[in-house]
Amino acid sequence: MSRLALSLFFDSDLCVDQELPRAGTTLENPFVYDAVAKEFKELAKRGLVQIVEESTHEADEGTLIDSLRYRRLRVG
């Protein structure tokens, strides 16, 4: 798990819907955003977060996640 994803996870509030930030962060890069969003989907498989909403788009490189809302379920 990347430090960025872990930092976002630990900075999020419990049981509050949140969106992965984009503007003004390193997540402005669509490939970085997609990678971190996929790490959050792995956290969901482990029961640490719930994915509330996900939006994707097709790019030359394949399908990229461009928006992800999640809810932190556990401390970690």
C-alpha cells in the first residue's frame, strides 16, 4: 500500500462519506488517482472501507477510476 493511500485512509473520519481529493494534490494526475483508488478498493475487500460511489472513464491505457467516494469503517 502506498504512503499516499495510507495517509488518506488514516486522515479520514470514521463512518463519514468522503471523496478522494483531486484538485491541488498529487492525485490531479489521473494515473496516480486511479492507482490510489484501486488501493482503496483493496481496503474495501479487507473490510476497512466501504466504496459508496465510483466513476470510471475509458482512456487509451484502459479504464481509469476518476472519482471515488468511500466511508471508513474501522480504525485499521
